[in-house]
Amino acid sequence: MVGQIIFIIILGFAIYLFSKNAGKIRRNILLGKDTDRSDNPALRWKIMAKIALGQTKMVKRPVAAIMHFFIYVGFIIINLEVLEIMIDGIFGSHRIFSKPLGSLYGLLIGGFEILAILVLTACVVFLCRRNILHLKRFSGVEMKEWPKSDANYILCIEILLMTAFLTMNAADYKLQLQHFGHYITAGSFPVSSLIAPLLPENARVLAGIERGCWWFHIIGILAFLNYLPYSKHFHILLAFPNTYYSNLNPKGKFTNMASVTNEVKAMLDPSFVPETTAEVARFGAKDATDLTWKNLMEAYTCTECGRCTSVCPANITGKLLSPRKIMMDTRDRITEIGNNINKHGKDYVDENVLLDNYITREELWACTSCNACVEACPVNINPLEIITEMRRYVVMEESQAPASLNNMFGNVENNGAPWKYSQADRFNWAEK
């Protein structure tokens, strides 16, 4: 009974803490401007099933795709076993699903164990890729200190959790063979039965090992749950809504500001009456709160995998731009704003802004708008939208575009084309 009470207290505290921290992230996301992504729900469900659930954009890198698939499937399916552990912890039972499921229970436990080995293998491979092979896309100016350590922490935690799971089953298996206490014969143990000979024969010691691994496994999972809001691995949860709310427009189609469009229409047609006359607070984005809630959701969804940066032509040719850094900087800035709200209230304004304090102008203007980063992202994140909105602010609010662009703007205004030639001289080349 004491164990049940302790378990319920730990479980309740873990759920409360996670809900509180997840609520803060939701609040931070909703600090962004509104945008409508509610159209075409059937297509959105299809995209979510294909990309978030099916992981179809991962297959372009087969090794990473296979290893990630092992971890992904293991995470989902092995957590079904966690449901049994929680019920056992609350009610003081042991392998409560064994009787209702019958022979299917053995098949499930055996499948869980095979998946656990695959997860262990994938985690070791990923650790080697990061720390021995030093793949280039896992490095960069933004991948220092915490971002670099975060992935290693998660992989090590996964290894410890899977090891505890298999050790728990191995001890349980030996206790079943000895018909000790409440350890009924239940389950199939194709992997843990192989490591069972490494454990002691004393039944009480085995029971202590089994209980110790049981507590370590479930507390580790609850700790992992509360680690997610501080980690890039929050994408485990956000990948699904992020892909559902994907931009359904063709890549390369930029948004027009309604206020500017209305002005142009009014100039061309004096009888034009705009649908809305709401005053625009700012053209483009200077700070994170000038972006849409979808941009901010993408910042929290970013997996920091570096696929976007690895295909960015600007980054490849030595420019300062890294699309991954754009997303990480946006996330860090909106988190800073959220922390300031927690400390000082919603009306507090600090001196930092996303432009210049986090993202430099050199980064913004290095972008070629090619959409390679958007195409490469496995969860449909769009760094180009953020870059475009920040460029829009620099041009329309500050009039500080690079000289080459200012020349082009002047030519368009005076000549109706990007070139310096007047309309009358435009076809002179054909006469020569």
C-alpha cells in the first residue's frame, strides 16, 4: 500500500509539472499573430498521417531513417507496456494484462523486447554518428553547449530505460521459473531470457532487482516526459499538429499584406472599398511576437537535425546563414519573452528583439529563397517564412535594403522593370 501511495504521488506530480510547462509553451506560441490554417481538413489529416506518422520525408537519408524508425516505433509501442506498469503501480497488481490477453500477452512482451534491442542499437548508432564520426550537419555555431549535449542526454536516457526494461524482465523471468511470490508465469522473453543467466539465483535478490528496475523504468519515463519541454525532443508531440497546420500553398508563393494590397487597389481604382481598414501595427517582423503562431510552433517543433542547413546553398558556400539557427533563435527569443512575462507580467518590454540581437541582417540577406530548407525538413518547418517577414520589416519599416535591391526597387518604380533601361529602349538589343 505504501508503494502504491508513493507511486500515485509521483505520477500526479509528474503529470502536473508537465502540464504546467507544456501550458507555458502553448502560451508562448499563442503570443504570435493569428493566421488561418483551418481550410481543407481532409488534406491536412492526410499530410499529418504521411509525414508525421509515416515519416516519409526521412527516407531520403536511409541510415538515419531506419534507425529513427526503430526508436519511433519502439517509443510508441513500448509505451503500451508502460500503461500496464502504471495500472500495476496504482492498484498494486503485477502484469495485470496477462490474464485478459492470454497468449497474445506473450506475443506482445516478446515484441516489446525485440523493439527494445532495436532501440538500443539505434541509440548506439546515433551516439557514434554524433560523437565519433562527427557528421557535419550536427555541428555549427548554433550547436554548442546545451544543443549539443541535449541529443546525447536523450540517447543515454533511452539506453538506460531500455536496459532497465530488459533487466526487469530478465529478473521477472527467473522469478517465474522459481514460482516465487506473486510472479505468475506470464509473457515471452526472447531477449531477457538470454541475459537472465547473468543475474543471481537468490529469489529475494532477484525480486529486489526486478522492483528496482521497475521503479527506475517508470520514474525514468516520467522524468523524460518532464524533460521534453526543455528539449528539442518536444517534437515528439508537436510534429503532429505542426504537419497538420502545414502551408498548403505551392512553395515559393509569398503572402501579400492586405493593407498594402488595398492601397494598391485603391490607387488603381478610386471606387475600390477595402473589406477591412484595420491599422497595421508593423510591416513584417522585428521581434518574435510579430510572427504568426504557426511560425512559433515550428520553432518549438524544430528537431535540430540540420537537414535544412546541410542543403542550404548559402551555408554550403560559406555564408553565415543557417536555417536551423533561424528556428533555434526564434525559439530562444519567444522563450525569453515568455520568461519575462512569468517574472514581470504581460506588459513588460525588454531591450532585446529578434532582429540584430538574435538574427543578424547578414544572415537574412544571405538567403536565396530557394526553399531547399523547407523541402528538406522532415516535419514541414518553414524557416523561409521567418526570413521573409524579417526582410519585409527591414525594407518597409527601415528602408535599409542592400544597395543592389534599392537599385532594383528604383528601376521598377521608374522603368516598370528591374533593369535600368526605360521601356522605350527595352528592345534596342533586337535591332543590333
